[in-house]
Amino acid sequence: MKKIIAAAVAAAFVAPAFAADVSVSGSMAFVFSSTENAGSSVSNDDDNAVVVSGTEELAEGMTITGTMVLADGAGSTQTDGSNISLAGSFGTLSIGDVAGAADAIGDYSDLMASDMGFGGDGDDAALLYTLPIEGLEVNLSYSPDTTAAIGSGTSVQGDVSGVSVEGGFGPVTVGFAQEESSEGTEEQTFTAWGLRYRANGLTVSYDAASEEADVLDSGSASIFTGRTDVTAGSGDIEYTGVGISYAMGNVTLAMENQQASQDATDLQDETGVSVAYATGGATFFVTNADDDVSDTTTTRAGIRYAF
């Protein structure tokens, strides 16, 4: 009987033939910031998160990957970014909280170590399909009307379809994306494009985007999340971003300018610089950003650790 029990216990700790390769990673960042005439604070620069991923080769020649993100979101644990992807000769299909077509590429001018960033960013989606085209990335994304049940703290935007294309030509990368969203009688179109040159430690980039309201109910806000509202009777919102950075060993210097305008009104006009020093999984950084719209200057110093 003891031999039978011992064999059963031993068998319980033997990995099954279909066991996945599991990895654990994560990141944390905290920043001290001081804004002219507005005081100072310490904050979480990004969501502190632990990522658990499992990957398995299936018998049919496909690879399945499950990603669980446990993020610290304002005092509660969130699963923003958790998804399952299936890859094979047909391409890659992902479901859950995934990058939308526009979010999967671009943001070339986001070069500073912290703060700012291109305002014409894409939304997350519930489904993302990447076509199997060598040398060219083509993404199709879709989200149904209801997405709240995907996970706690999910950032998936409902009722959105998108397409994006990105290609590289030597040191130059070019990308284009478009998303369309509708809620009832409301329809909006978001279009973005950008390019980046990267060689010998130097990066120079440009982003542009336009958010237009084809049909919009009076008094309604933007259907898209994370971007400025386009209200009835207003013109399109135009976004531009310019960035430059230079890496010298462990040190990276960066500068960027981000702008957004609607009709004759400036919504954003920020210029910032940063210096970052990376060693192992740690990055120490200092940034300074001038906001011409609010007429403020913010200085930030922080540390980010990825493991």
C-alpha cells in the first residue's frame, strides 16, 4: 500500500506531456514630480504589474500563448492586458484585452523616458488578427458592442473595427492605421500615420493623426477612449508628434514635441526633454516638459524596474 501511495504522490509531481513553458515577468515605476506653481507629488508612472505567460507547441503545428496580467490599478488588482493568442501558418489570432490595429503600430514619437506621449494613440481591442506576410505587418482588429466582461480594469473600446499596415525599408519604418467606431447613430473615424528613422543610436520620428466625426449626436463626447472629445459642430482634431533620441551606451537623451488642435484652438502643445541611464533591469530618468497651453513646467525624476 505504501508503494502505491508513494507512486501516486510521485506521479502527481510529474509534468504532463502537454505542459507549457511558463515565464514570469513584471515592471514597477515610481516618479517624483514637481509642477511650477502646482506643488509636488510621488506617483506610479505606469501600472505596476506582474505578467505570467504560458506557451505551448500544439500537435497541429500551432503555438498557443496565454498571458495573464495582474496590475495594480488605483488600489485594486486588475487584469488589463490579459489575452490568449494562437499562431500558425495562417498568422496570429489574439482574443481578450489586446492591442487594436492602430495601437499595434505607430507612436514613433514617444521617445522620452517618461511623461508626454503622442495623443493620437489607438485603442485596445477584443480581437486582433495579424496576417502572415513576410516583411510587412498587417493587422485587423474588432471589438463587439459589449466588452466590459473581458476583465477587471479592461481598456478595450467597444464597437470598433480597425486596420493597420507597417513596413520597414532599411533604417526607415512607415505605418498607417484607421479605426471606425459607431454607437447607435454616432459614427467616428480615426486615421493615423507615421515614420521613423533609426540607425547608429539615432532615432528621428514623426506621427500624425486625425479624429473626425462623421455623424455625432448633439452634446455627445468622443466614442474613442483615451483621446480628446470631438463634439457636435466642431472640426476634426489634428494630432502631430515629433521626436528625436540618441543612445550612447547606457545613456539615452531624448526630446519630443506633441501637439493637438481643433479648429483654431490649441488643445495640446508640449515640448519635453529627458535623460535616462539603464543598468540591468533598472532605468533611472529625469524629464522636463513645458506645456504652452496650460503655461506650466513639470520636472520629473524616477526609477523603473523590469524583471
